[in-house]
Amino acid sequence: MFSAAHRFLGIALLLMGAIHPAVSAEAARTAPSRPGTTAHAAATAPAPVAAAAVSKAGGPALPGRKFGKIDYVKVADGAKQLGLKLTKYDRGRRVILLGPNVSAEIENDTRDITVNSMRVLLGDPTQDAGGEIYLSRVDYERVLTPLVKPGFGPASRPLPGSKIVVLDPGHGGRDNGTSKNEKVYALDVALRAKKLLDAAGYRTVLTRDDDTYLTLAERPAVAHARKADLFVSIHFNAVANDKVTSGVEVYTFPPEGQRSTSSWSPSFSSDAEDDPAAVNRYDYWSSSLAHAIHRRFVGDLKTFDRGKKLKHLGVLRSLKCPGVLVECGFLTSEAEAKKIATAAYRDKLAEMIVRGIRDYTATVEAVRKKSS
């Protein structure tokens, strides 16, 4: 029998999974730039990972098995390695992993899992064999592990810095983005976030601070020149002929050999890349940064959770630091667009990004302290 706490968690997570809309917002993107002190957190948001919860890198490689050409590991083995309690339910088709301030729900035959109450899209679907659920080794090492045990495992190295932040307001100049307002709002949110980050002691750089057009290559080049520790590209979403879809999406670049989330749709073909991109060196910490920002939007601002996703974004590909792209809301949503049009709401959007960055910084510095 399950405990009351387990039953409650299972029901809550099932309900969260049930309300995700079927519309694929990222598939509708046509914007040219996508080809190829706020330290006090709201009580509703998860706390940053404490130093006591962090482990040094290490642990033997888990035994694996192949499904097709992809290497997988048993979720039960991963739970044991990560020090999490695993409970099976629904005849073994679902498992819950629990630890101090950590929870994850993983279901068989899906790429959609829940980690710390956040929707996370995997690069490969889970598999079942002999009543056991398996995760691809890449997803275990570069998606699940950084979210539930930061600093653990070889993929956590190199350990990045955390004080030089590059904010990239999407679009600009002749590139309006999803509408004439996206480039304006993206810059406005970035300027507000920069002010907050500067006040908190970060060194913050903008890729543009006015209505200037930048190529995809010029944006990460700013990060390289300033030796950035992390990179956040700020955008707004849209779905044609849809006035209802809303919410936040956070993107990282797919690990080597994995596909963009949108390429799993029936109308798309695989876009997996066999050669690693520069940013793949930081897959682990990009996942951590994305999760930190994602949970602030959903936990504090109560935006609809459209998930942490993967996409082969040109603005991220050549980065030499962890990087994410944040879609802060839908300008095609009647309700959300009205909020985004107000300065007060854009203040909140900037604050969520900054809170997420500060949470991520706390995690990186806790790992650094534990490792020294």
C-alpha cells in the first residue's frame, strides 16, 4: 500500500500531466532568429539546492542495455545511485523517485516526465523491459541527474562560473519576431533584468541595448568576448489562429545525437545531429539553469507550464557556457498578451529570470564549495 503522501504526490503529478495542451507551439515558430533585489523568493517556489544536498562528481557507470542503437539505464539503478527512494505503481508503468526536497515521476513509453513538479521533455522516450522502466543514458546523466543531485556524475564537469551573465533580447532591427511587439518586449524585459542583476552583484552584459539587428553568430560572440558564465536568450511565443494557448517554455540545445522536441511530431522528421556542438560541453549545467528559471515562472508567477524542451537553436549552438532560451509567454493569447503589454508584468517576468539565475548560482557555488 502507498502512504498518504505518495498517493497525494501521484495524484497531483497525474493531474499536472493531464492538462498539457496538444498544440505544439514551437512547431509554429517562424521567427528568423530561430533557424538552425529580488533575492527574496516567494514561499511557493522550491528553494535552491543547499550545499548539504550536493554530492561530488563520481559514482561507477551504471550497467546499460540497448534499445535500438540507444544506450539505456534502469531507472531503479539510477535511483539507487542517486540516493532516491523508488516506488512503483500502475503495474510498474510509472515510478516515483523521492528524496530530500526532490521528486520525480517517470512513466513508461513517453518523453514527458515530471521533476520537482516541473514538466521536463526528454530527448529519448522511456522504455520498458521485464517490468522495469529505462531512461536513455544521456537523459539520465544530462537531464535527470543535474536536477535531482547537482554536481554528481562526470557530466557535471567542467564546473562553470556563475557571475558573468549575458542577456540576449531576441530579434531587433528589421527582425520583429513573432509580431512587431516581440523585439520591443524582449529588450524591455532584458533591461529590467539587467538592472536587478547588477544590483545583486553580477556583471551583466546585453547582446543589444537598442533596436539593433544582430545575426545568430553575433549573439553568442558577445558571450565569448565577455567570457560569459551563462547566457539567457529572451523571447515571446505565438501560435497562428490561436487566442488561447499560453504559458512558458524554456529551451536548451539537445545533447549530441538527440532530437528537438518538435521533431517527434508526426509531421516532422528527425533533426538529430551526430557532431557535438560547442554548447554540448555544458549540457548538464544548461539543464540546471533551465530548471531554475522554469520553476520560478511556474512556482512564483503561476504561468502555465509548457515544459523544459530541446531545440537545435542557432543562438545556443556555439556557446562556450551554459545557455537557455526562454519563451516568456504567448503574444497571440488574448489574456496573456494583455498582461505582457503592461510594465508591471514585464517587471515580474524580469524578476523570475533573475530569481532563477540566482537559484542556479547558489547551486553552482554549493557544488564548488563541496568539491574544493
